Amino acid sequence: MDIKVTLRLTDRGREATSLGWEKVEVIEFGFDQGGSLEEVVCIAEGASKDGPTGSFDIFTIGGNDLHEDLFFNYEVDKG
């Protein structure tokens, strides 16, 4: 079963995030040996101060960025 999660930056998170993407698509989850979520593989459109660049990057988010930024500053995009 494929699970795809789209996360959108919240208004509150816009001022707090160091990640900076408006929207990220989670395409894979990575777990440690104990079964705890360790990292996520995402894809997001690149952006500059002028707006979206039209290019997309694939990257992993883990550690403090996962638990203290992504989970606090983003929410599931239901649209």
C-alpha cells in the first residue's frame, strides 16, 4: 500500500521553521531498529526570495528537524 502525506507550513510555523518549504510531500518513512520514526524522505519545490523556482528536490529530514520543526510547524494538507 502506498501512503503519501502532504504537509503544509502553518501560519504559526512560518515564523518558526528553519526548513522553509511551503509544502512538502513525504514519500518514504525510515525507522530505527526499535521501530521509532527516525527520518522521512520528502520532495518539495525549491524556492527563492522571489518565489517558487520550478525545480524540485528530494531530501531527508531527521533528528531535531524532524521532531522539533516538521512535526510542530507543518500540518497535513487535506486539500
